[in-house]
Amino acid sequence: MISGEPGIGKTHCAEALADVAEDQGALVLWGRCHEEAGAPPYWPWVQILRAYVDASSLDEVRLNMGTAAKDIAALVPELLDSSHHAQQAPSAIADSSPARFRTF
Ligand SMILES: Nc1ncnc2c1ncn2[C@@H]1O[C@H](COP(=O)(O)OP(=O)(O)O)[C@@H](O)[C@H]1O
Ligand SMILES: [Mg+2]
């Protein structure tokens, strides 16, 4: 976690770290928070998951999502196209505590 006042260099630091990680073969995925109200639920994670699905092979996605694919597909419906684990319709992003706990 990088924290600090605006303009102190958090983004710059994260980008420099990401460059090093990518040079060493890591997959770096970005999610950015929206400053105004009205962003979709879990918005930074939606961006990260979409980028992950785009960047990964079907086998890799399947392996890593496992039985959680159905819950994750509630956030990222395109997962349905690339995972046989998620053939049922995605569950709505329920407000219930158990559903939120599962998503986390
Ligand atoms: N180590 C650094 N050396 C020189 N300039 C920097 C450095 N870190 C940040 N900056 C510059 O300072 C400004 C604010 O940095 P930024 O990473 O956007 O801050 P934050 O994300 O914390 O608000 C940017 O213009 C950035 O290029
Ligand atoms: Mg920043």
C-alpha cells in the first residue's frame, strides 16, 4: 500500500515499480478509482479482472477462477465467454452479506 498526500509521487512510484515488475515477467494489471459518485460496484476490480481475462489464456483463467468463476462473472460478464465453469447466468451482485463475503 502506498499512501501520501496528493502530488507526493504515489502514481509515479507505482508506475516505476510496475515497469520493473514487467521487465521481470510479471503481469501488471491496473484498476483506477473514479473520484466522482456513480462508478459501478467494485469498479477498480472490474478493470483489473477485465484486463486479466484479456491477457490470459482460457486454461489459465479456468485454473485460477475455479468454482469462484460464477461469482466473479457477476462483476465481469465476459468471463462467461471464456470459462466453462460459468455456464449458468451470473448471479446478480447481491447486497446480502454472504454474497459480499463470497465476492471478497
Ligand atoms: N521521484 C520523482 N522525481 C521527479 N518527479 C516526480 C517524482 N515522483 C513524482 N514526480 C512528479 O510529481 C508529480 C506528482 O506525482 P504523482 O505520482 O502524480 O503524485 P500522486 O499520485 O501522489 O498524486 C508528477 O508530475 C510526477 O511526474
Ligand atoms: Mg496519483
